[in-house]
Amino acid sequence: MEATVFREQIVNFLEAAVVFLLVTNALSIAATTYAIQLLNGVSNARREPGIIERKLSAILFRAS
């Protein structure tokens, strides 16, 4: 009887551990995604246009 109860307790603990690890992994992915989007937003605000973008803009400006 005690062995069965102990086994069930171990199984429940392992299930809870797996759920906890899945939740923390999902939170980590969400935090990483947010940080990447935040950094991309900041870097895009200060990004200078490349030479190809400048040439295309000049061509389009002259054409209009």
C-alpha cells in the first residue's frame, strides 16, 4: 500500500515538474521575443538608408 502511494506521489511530482518547466520555457520564449522586437524597433529608428535605398529614392524622386 505504501509503495503504491509513494509511486503516485513521485508520478504527480514529475508531472508537476514537467508542467513547470514547460511554463517557464514559454515565458522565456515570450520575453526573448519581446526583447528582440524592442531592439529591432530601436535599431530601425536610427538606421540610415543603404546605398541602394538612396539610389532608388533618388531615381524615384527624379521620375516623379
